[in-house]
Amino acid sequence: MALLTRLANMKTDLDIWLERLSNWQFVAVVVSVNVVAYALGLWALELTSKHVNLRTFATFAVLETALQTVLMAWKRWR
């Protein structure tokens, strides 16, 4: 139970921190988190498979990052 309380408190702290960011800082955080997540995903794919189609992966990553950034910004600013 203590772990759930700790996780809830961490989420609250993160929400407060995100709320205090300016609009451009918020967008930068969203883009950065997406880019790091895709880089880690690509690294994991490189380690576990023989061949990775980088063009498809990069195209999807760019499109998804742009879409997620727009959606997160719209959600914040509406």
C-alpha cells in the first residue's frame, strides 16, 4: 500500500511541475520525452533483432511525436 501512495504522490508532484511550465517549456518536455522513448525503443530493437527498418521506424516516430505534441498542447491550452 505504501508503494501505491508513493506513486500517487510522485504523479501529483509531476502534475504540479508540469503545470508550472510555460507553454514552450511544456512542448519541449513532451517532444523530449517522446524522442528519448523512441531512442530507447530503437536501441532495444537493435539489440534484439537482426534487421530493423530505420526509415519506417523514423517516419512513424516523427509523425507520432508531432501528433502527440499537438494533442498534449491542445489538451493543456483548451
